Amino acid sequence: MKFYSNAFLVFLICFLANGALFAADTPLKGRLSLGYSDTKGNTKESKINFAYGLSETKHDKLKLNYNGLVLYGKANDQKNADKKQFGITSEFKNTENNSYYLSNGYMTDEFAGYDSQVTFGFGYMRYFERCEEKELKVSLGLDFTNEKYTTGKSHDEKWLKAGISAKKILAENIRGFSVIDYSVPSRDSKDNYKVDASIGTLFNVNAKFDMEMKYTVSYRQTPVDGYKRQDNGFYTSLVYKI
């Protein structure tokens, strides 16, 4: 087993041990969503998607964020989409508007050529706005990835990453959000980069449910051999708020 796979397991064990030692100051909260997606790129079908985004505060200086996505499609009794993505981010608050983070994640996407992708990262986050009505955040960090492809090849890389995210209440029952992450390798970055972006709106239905509409773009300047550079997706989901 590769170093990254072993490290991922060690992290999970340490994380679970940490959860047993420290009681949360705030209960687990966040969202679960289930809906319909229409994608173009390496897959061109309508599919069912499930996603979650949860968070909890362990103590005054530590917040844990959990996120995941399952995208599955089938047509004419043949699977045409199968993507699973899970991640954990630990945010260490330094001051009211400055934080450091550690992150790790796992992804598999057969129809984009990824048998598995394990990611570890760390970096800095700066909040320019941080309140219930709006939020604006920028981040800088370094990601380490180990990728295994469906072609049988594998690759390790270090990525310099910059991101910006924003949330804002647009009307009484409507919220908007957007995220852009741009990454380049720490070496030989002239002809290689990747971009992940999304923009969307949330419509409040009642105290427990929202409707979400979201458009996403995932671009790889050097994709897995034999696969397309860009995947686009349009998602419509019912969101349950915890």
C-alpha cells in the first residue's frame, strides 16, 4: 500500500480518537441534499446525486467540516456515472478573521479516469466578511495528492492552491454562493493547472428544507490519458437542514 493510503488511515484513526477525547461545544449541524444532476464532459447523462456538508466546533479554536458527494447514473442497464468524494477539514482559528487549516480527502471517479485520489493539504484562510448575512473568504495552501488511474498508471504531485468563496443573502428567502479554487504544481507549472468552481442559489422553503440550484465546472489542463479536460454539471436538489 502506498504511503498516502497508509497516512490516510492513520489520519482517520487519530481523528476518531480526537473525537472521543473532546466533546463538541456545539452540536453537529449542516445539510443533506438529494437531487437530480445533468452533466457534460466525461459523462453526458442525467443522474441522481447525494451530498452532505456538516460541521461542529470542538472548542473555541477548532472547527471540523465534513463534506461528501455521491453521483450515480445508469442508462440501458449500463452504469454511466459513478463518482464518490469525501473530505474533512480542520480549521484552527487564530484571530476573528484569520485561520489555518488541515484537510484530507478521498475521491474515485471511474468515468474521469480516477481509480482513486488521496489528498492532504494545509494552508491559511482570511475572512474579509464573516456574519450571517454574508461571508467572503480567500485561502492559500499546499496540497499533496496521490492518484491512481484506470489506465493502471499512478502519479504523486504537490499543488499550490488559491481559493475564494462568497455567500450572501440576496433576498428574504434567497441566498447566493460561489467558490473558485485554482491550483498549479509546485514545479513544471507552465503547462499544467486545474480549476474547480461552482455558483448557485438556495431558496428557503421552511425551517427544515431548502431548494438548491448549482452549476459546477471542473477543468484539468492535463487530464488522465484518454479523458476530457472539462466536466460541467447542473444540480437541482432538495436540502434538509440539520
